[in-house]
Amino acid sequence: MRPISAELLQKYNVPAPRYTSYPTVPFWEINLESNQWISLVKKAYHEFGDQEGITLYIHLPYCESLCTYCGCNKRITKNHAVEMPYIMAVMKEWQTYLDILPEKPKLAGIHLGGGTPTFFSPESLREMLVFINESTEVLPEAEFSFEGHPNNTTREHLQTLFDLGFRRVSYGVQDFDLAVQKAIHRIQPLEKVKQACDMAREIGYESVNFDLIYGLPHQTLETMEETFREVGNLRPDRIAFYSYAHLPSAFPSQKSFEKFLPKESEKRYLYEKGKELLNQMGYLEIGMDHFALPGDALYVAKIEKSLHRNFMGYTTSPSKILLGLGNSSISDVHYAYGQNTKEIDLYKEQMGLGYLALSKSHGQTEEDIQIKKLILELICNQKTTWNLCFYTLLGKDIWEKLKEFQFEGLIQFDTSGMEILEEGIPFIRNICVVFDKRMKTRNEKKFTFSKAI
């Protein structure tokens, strides 16, 4: 792939959604009453549940210290007395869905995110997960995964979760350089990361993922090379190589290192060097930000064109029903989206009263569903075909923009469909924006997105 020109970088390095949903959360417009949400959950399960099952995302928001780069919903505390009240609230929320769904709904997967899921003790996690497992029919191909902090993921955590069906673990590494770690308040020695990986593999985990970030303060090409040298030695099965999202208006802690951030052109060189090193180590680019080794299930899904994407990122699970449990978590039930209240204490209060915790939602129109399908096909497979109904909705402005992308060597398209070329993959978010009709009807400048490149 040829290097990105300075002109294209300047033109397209603008704020754009990551498209883990369509419409993206800021453009949800059609709010639902609780009874409407319940009806759509039932409808989705009736249509897809028996065949595909349900995937659960469980948000576990507590962290013992603040990582200043982080944009996640979290609460900083060293008080572990908060664990069980929160776990009980999540269990009550799951019970509200059990009251909606058929007896023993089929379970296609669980992902524990945060915050720091390994802030919670193995015993607390076990109580919650045993309740979920015993109340469902766990499908044979179910995928259970969790996010672990290398500093506090113990052998007991790993063994407990393995015994409950977990086979994938993701460690937030970000960078191995000490100056970078100090700036982002995420100090974790290489020995800790190695120990966490070794323990997972000894126990029998099938996939270890690293989250790495480029564009952090004090990063240089030399420090990037050293980080990737250590990554190569540890050989994770998957790597998420994210662009640092600098949003100090939303996350004031990011201001502390603002003057040490690389310039935009330097940041792009960091990505290109990282990708070059990953390719040399045998990793395949799955899509936006994600890489995997041959033989990993994500790699296989990419080759077989069976890759999917949801609020958790790329996945091999075909389930169209993702239920989010916990504060701030997001659900996608194909016909609608819903997000729980972000405030932890309010969430626990709502659960105690037996209410649904939805704070915002969006009922999908038929056009929303069609555009979502198209965008996900582009993000997962880099190509799509126009169906007759959608073809009539494209409009002259979209055709003109596609011609511009084609002239720039980023895509190929005709009256049957389009394909994103290798040179266009870095601009995939910009390409998807062209089809975002919800964004076009609103003033996107009012909303905060990270830059596309």
C-alpha cells in the first residue's frame, strides 16, 4: 500500500463516528417507552433468538486508579465494598429480561467490559455469572471473553472465569515505554503483562488480545519499535491497535499531557510503522484497528466473510441481539437500540425498584436497518452490493462523493455495488459517513467524535 499523502491526511483526518452502530448514539431520535422496548426485545428474540441466541455485554465500571487517556465510563475507588451491591443490581437487571424472554433463553456469548472487570473479586464475578449461566441455555459455540488489567488479573480470576466458560481475555497494554506509561498514569511492567499472558495460556485460554494505542504522549518511532518488539515476543493472538482519541472537553484529565502529544503527521507515521511491524510478525488486518494471527477465529471469520461488528467491536458471533447490563451499557436488539443510565447510584436505585434502566433509546426505521447493513458490510468486508430498494435511496450527492473517492484511488464502485480498496481502508470511517443520513439531517458539529485517522 502506498503511503497516505499529506493532502489526503489533511482532508480526511476529521471527526467521524466509529460506527459500532447506525445511527450512532448522538443521532438517536426515536425514543421508546418501556413497554415498546420490551415488545421489540420479544420480537427480536422470537425472530432470531432460537437460532442465534443472545449476547450479553456486562459493564463493570470500577477502577482503582485513573488512566488519564481513558474515555470509558468509570468510577475511581479503592473501596471494594462497592462490588456486591453493584453485582446484585446487574443480577436484578438480568432477571427483568428473564421475565420478558422465554424460559431459559439461549446464550451466544458474554463480554465483561469496564472500567476494570478484574477490580471485582473472583467470588463476586462467580456469583453473577453462575446465576446467568444457570438461567440460560449456553450454546455450544458460545464465546465468553473479558477485559483484564495485567496488574490485577490473578490466576484465581483466570481460573474462575475459565471454569465458567471464558476462553478469551483482552489485556489493556497500550504501550510498554515507561515515559508514555507515566504520562497516561498506566504503569504496568513488562513482567506483569508476561505473567498475565503466561497464566492465561497455562490455564487453557484460546485467545489473548492486546489493546495498543498510537498517538499517546511521548511516543516516537523508536519507542513504538521497542513496544512492538516486546509484543512480538509475547505473541498475542489478536491486537487492537487504536488511535488515541483526544477529547479534553469530555475528559479533562487528558489536558495533563496535551503538550506532549505527537503532531498529526507524526501520529500517522506511528500507525504506519505499527502496521508494518504487525505485518512482519504475521498479523492480518481484520478491519478498523484490529489485527489477528492466522488460525485465530477472527482471522478465519475475516477470510470466510462471516465477520460481524457491534458495540464491543469485531466479533465472530452472528447474534443480532446484544443486551447490555450495568450502568451506561448499550443494547442492540436489531429493531432498536437502548442505553442504560450512566450514573451508577441511579442505576442501582432503578434496579432496586424493578425498573428498566434505559435513559435513551432509538427505534429503527426500515431505512435505518438498510443503512446499518450497508455500513457494517463495508466495515467488516470492505465491500457491499446495492439492493434495488437501497439503490433508489442513494441520491446524486452520494454518487458524486463516491466518484470523488474513486478518483482518489480509495474505492471502486458501479451500479451493482462498491468495494473499498487497500488504499481506502484508513479512510473507511470517512467513506461510511457518506451514507449516514441521520448525521446529514443534524448539525454534526454539535457532537464530539474522535478524528478518523
